[in-house]
Amino acid sequence: MRSLTATQASRQFAALLDAVQQGESVAVARAGHRIAVVGPVNAPNGAALAVLMQRVLPDPGFGEVAELYRSVDAADAHSRQRQRVPGVERLLGRRAADAVVVPRQASNL
């Protein structure tokens, strides 16, 4: 591993980065003490994720749970209705007031 002083690293920074880009690690010292090692970064390529995904098997019941959630969401959407709430348009503006959804149960309040 090559070693540079902090002053040398500062003056030759472009060359330092070129060396690192070529795969070399360079130690940087200040007052005779090593303060940093500049080296190439291991670029993630998805290999670790692929290994993890191979270790974790899919849950066989996931499809049933997903279908249950879809049906609950659909029922919830049908149980709501759009209503004008007095004063909301004045406070929020017409577009925001159009987005206000009030559950049927609360509409009688």
C-alpha cells in the first residue's frame, strides 16, 4: 500500500483518485501518523440481495392474506361516501374540500 502525506494527497488529489479508481488503496498520514486509507468502494451489484432472497422461501399462505386485505379495502371503499362538509371548502379551498371523505356513520354528527 502506497503512503502519502496529507500535503501530497492534497496537491496530487486527481492522481490519488485515479490510483484508487484503478483499485489501489493509499494511506494518508499527517505529522507521521496514518489518519486515513483511501480505497476503492465495493460497488453493490445485487449479489447479496440475491443470496438473501434464495435463503427466504415464500410464504405459501401469502396469496390468501393478500386477497383478504384486498377484499377488506374494497369493502371499506364502498362503505364511504363523498359528502360536502360545511365550512371545509372555505377553509381548505375547493380542491381540498372535494377530497374530504366522510364515513357514513359520522355523517349524522
